[in-house]
Amino acid sequence: EGLQEFGNLKFDTRQRMVFVGGEEAKLTDKEFDLALYFIRNEGALLSRTHLMHVVWGASSDIETRKVDVHVSHLRTKLKLTPENGWKLTSIYQQGYRLERNQ
């Protein structure tokens, strides 16, 4: 634990901070949890239901749209774009996949 680097992203899991190319990205607690989960499961197809369960808890009564909104924020805040070496893809009616852009 502590500092973990993934390409241009650096996670400080103790302080719950994320840096994009050396600059701190201001994330909410849920955004941080979601971002770290995506990174640790790079390449895996993660369903919205699964993400809700993991990030918001099993008893969570949150509509899946909330996941979409958080994912959208992460794309922007963490610059998860091909030109920055990442691709966060929405797979219709299935979920999301984070991949490194080769």
C-alpha cells in the first residue's frame, strides 16, 4: 500500500490522493474508490451492478445512472483518454472497461 503508479497516474492510498502527471486530481471519496478499483482491475469488464456493489455497498439503493456520472467525472479528472495512455470504454448494457492505450 501507500504509493502506487499506473502509467501517468499515481495513487496515494494512505492520503487518498491521485496525481495525474504530477498534478493532484481532486476526487470525492467515491470517485477515489471507483478509480482505484478500475485501475486494480485494468482490462476487466466491470458491470454497473458490480461497481455499485463494490463502491457503494451491497445494500446500496442507487440507480445505475450514478455510476455513469461518476465514470464521466473520472474520465475528465484523471484524463483517461487515449492521448494520455488510457481508454475507459462504456460497453453498451454491460458496463465499463479501463485499458491502457498501447
